[in-house]
Amino acid sequence: MGFLIPCPNCGLRSAYEFKFGGEVKNEPGHGAGLCEWRHYFYFNKNVAGVQEEWWYHYPCQTWVIVTRDTATNEVVGSPRLM
Amino acid sequence: MGRKSPLWKFTEPRGTYDVVVIGGGLHGLAAAYYLAKDQKVKRVAVLERKHFGYGGSSRNTEVYRVNQRAPEILPLYLLSRNLWLELSAELEWNLMVWEKGMIGLAHSDAGLNAIRMRHETQTRMGIENYMLTPEELKKLVPALDVSDKAAIPIVGGYFNPPGGQVRHDAAVWGFLKGCYKEGVDLCPGTEVTGINVTDGKVTGVDTNKGSISCAAVHMAPGGYSSEVARLAHLDLPVMTMPLQAMVTECVKPFLDHVVVSEGYFCYVQQSIKGDLIMGAHLDPWQSYKLYNTYEFAQEQAYCMLQLFPDIAHLRLMRSWSGLCDMTVDGAPIMGATEVENLFIDAGWGYFGFKSSPACGKTMAQFIASGQCPELINFLGIDRFYEGRMIPEVYMVRT
């Protein structure tokens, strides 16, 4: 099987119930150039290790920030609600 | 009778090279082979962290084809297909190439339109392709269910002759043999831990077996591309995702083509040995873990039975997964980087196998001459900053 993600509303649920929203990045500020925005949109750190990332839980329609080790799929700590 | 001399020998890396290739998969081995053979570069090494062909080169489904969507990239795939056909003779090693042809299936008017558009593109570029009705499909692939019993019935399809299968391990072994013959140093168990850059120019690499100085470095690390590029402080526009595939037990030959369903997003082919190689499922999240899920096997089996109801009793023998570094536009990243003499061939996602000989050949040309070949000069990393995306599409289920 895949792995489980603890949803703050629904408890431990299969990752297939979620939509992956990519790693947490720093959004460019106002006045940032097109190049900076494109870097923000398209480029990733794509870390093989622990990172913060966005997940959307379809059943309860909630975006959460999960800390996960991408090398093992282990979720670290409890997710933050946004 | 036993063979007297080995086909290749591995070696420890030396202190200096002209070109160091990071990654001992098909892309890296092909680049090293063509650097030595075509470009006459004397001192080339391939550094592989694990063993040769550990990554995507042995985790694919052995398909090559030339019917992608974006017209600009088709000549590269055509070159690759032609090289696959020639390489067995050139390497004196049977790659077991079987040009059986692709059968594509459409399950809706929209799907049929997409196929028709690709048909026009290919026909204009001189690539043989035929549009087929469900009745014609049934004649070519008798096991196919073209009735309206399936959840999403087949409404049409295509037959694309220049596609098929290459035995992937044979390809790795063939390139190892070729590299060894051309004097390339093959170094397994050699992990690159740093890429050294001085004044914006690459000067060498650090490895677990010591430092190596070299004039150029070529990164061909497959799914691990971001981790390798980070050694030179480069970010890549990719996300690494795990792809799963599986095979059934062997049965008598009944399937003479690679069959791709563009409605169920799955494909299947029967190998020479008789097993059905089927895939693929891309888990829609970033992960470097190699794992298989029950959900995949269940969904894959369901899709297969919608197409071929008669295979219902077949047992699954194995499933496996590989890492795919997916770009946002579905096209690869090939060419130079902002660091002088540091080259990259990455972002191949789940479709890197088919293109490996052509990528090796064109990258070798680029690295040796400094002139980017026309076949790949639009695939550079700068396109993401310039907004020059390539209209390729992903074809696997997520």
C-alpha cells in the first residue's frame, strides 16, 4: 500500500484520499520579475529527505502542511492546518 | 564452452579525465560510448553509485516509440529508433529488438481527435501511421474487446509501425561492452559527493573514492537528477515520482503489438518469453521510495480486463517501481547549464528508456564540440525561464 497521512480533521487516512500540492516554497514578493515567478512555479528543491509540503484532503476539503521524509514516506510530527 | 575473456571489466576511478559521466544507466553509458567512439574523446569515465543499470534502465517496460505529440521532439525519437535497429550489429551484441508496432486505442471523440492530430503530425514528418476503426483493430489484435461491454468502449485507434521492444538488460550490457571496447573506465560503487566549480567553470568531482579532476562533467542521473544537480548548487524544474509496473506469468504468444489505451491510461505488451508486461501507474506525489501498492495492481488488472477479458485467470509474477523526474511540460532537459562545461540530460520522467541512444549520441556531440546539435537545442533548461514550453503530454495514469 501507499502510506497514511494524519488529517487534523479525520485522523489517519490513505494518501490516495489526498491531493499532493508540492513542496512549501517562498512566494516572490510584489514587484518580482517574470523570471523569479517562473523559478517559483516550475523549479523544485525536490529533496530526497525531510521537507514541508502541501496536501489537500478531498473528503474534508482542507489544505494542510505535512512534514514528510520523501525517501521513506514517513510523516514527521502532526500536520498544520492552514 | 566457456568464454575466455570477459566482455567488460570494472575499474576504480583514476585521478584525471577529459569527461566524467555521472550515472551508469543507459543515458550515461550511451553518452560515454559515443564520446569515445564518435567523438574520439580519450579519457572518459562513467561513475555509478550502485551497479550499472540499477535505476530506470532496469525498471522500465522496454517500449520504444516515435509517436509523441510535440513535433519538434520527434526527430530525436526517430534517431533513437534508428539507432536501436543498428546497435545490435554495431555492438556485436543482440539487444533483442522487436519492432512490433504500437496500437493505440481511443475511447472517446476527444481521444480520437488527439490521435488524429498526432496522426497528421507524424504523416507530415514521414512517420508511418494508420488510423483504424474498431473492426480493423479487432483484426490486428483478436484478443481485444471492441464491443460496447467495456466500461468505456473503444471508438477507434491507430497502428504506428515504428515502435516496439528492446530487451533492457541487454541494452545495458551492450553499452557496457561497447564502452569497455572503446576504453571507457566503468566505475560502479562510486558515489559523487561534490561537483567542484571554480570561477563558474567545472573543474572536477569529489567521490567516495577520492577527487577526480576533469574538463567536463555530464550528469545523467535519471530519477535522482535533483540530488545530483544540487551538488553544483543548481535547482531543476522537476519533481521525482514513483512509477509502478508489473508482469504476469508466461503464456503462449497472442499479442503481437504494444497496446496503449489512452482512455484507461495503461499499456501492455507480450515479451518474447510470453509474459505480459503492463503498466503503468504514477503515484501523484513526490517520493524517492521504491514501493508497490495494492491499489496499483487492482487498478491495472481492472483496466487490462476491460481491454482483454480473456486474461482474467493470469497470475501476477512480479511488480516493481522506478523513479521518474517529471518536468512540468512533459519534455526533458538536455544541454548545458549555467556552469561552464557542466552538462545535463535529465527530466526524462517515465519515458527515458526509448530515447537513450539518441540522447547519448547528441549529448556526446555537444560535449565534445561545444556546439549544441539542432535535434536538442530547444530542450535546454532556459526554456522554463523564457516560457518556451514544449507541448508534450503525459500518458500515464496518476
